[in-house]
Amino acid sequence: MSHTVKAPNRPEPEATSAAQVLTPAVDILESDTALLVVADLPGVPKDAIKIDVAGRELTLEGRRAGESPIEYRRSFRLPLGVALDAITAEHKGGVLRLTLPKQSAQTTRQIPISVG
């Protein structure tokens, strides 16, 4: 049995409503030109969604406010060949769609040598 002991002359900590943290359901589709990440973020408005890319790590975060707030958080390690500067996002009806274009195929080129 556990008991709570109050410290004399110290205020009790205020109760905080911590949000439940969930991992959103995600589908990842691949075409010849891009990866498509589709994440379910029900009840999360566009301005409460944050998408970050650090190195090759993509992180999605979203927060649904209300009586029972929920935070969504998920990270992905991106494969080589994704054009990081060309990633786009669209939010509609609680669904976030990220398009991650693939870099164009590297072609081999010969490098000339100049006489020094």
C-alpha cells in the first residue's frame, strides 16, 4: 500500500493535462519518381503540424487540442536518393501527404584533365 506524504509549507504541484503521445498510422508508397508518405492525423489542424528534416531523418509531429489532447510523433530514416530540398506536404481532412521526390539518376561523365 502506498501513501502520499505532504511536505510542510510547500505548495502541491499543479495538475497538468499531459497529452497522450501516439504514433500515427502511415502508408509509404513508391513510384519511379518519388516516395509518398500518407499519415493519419485525425483532428489535427494544419497549423498544429510540424515537419522537420535533419540530415536524413524526417520527423512528423502534430497536436490535437481539446479535453483529451493527443500528440502524434513519428520519425523516419530517409533513403539515399531523396531530393531533400524538393519535399512537399499537403494536409486535407486529417490526412497528411508528403511527396519526397527522388533525385534524378546520376549519369557518368568524364572529367577532362588540363595541362598544368
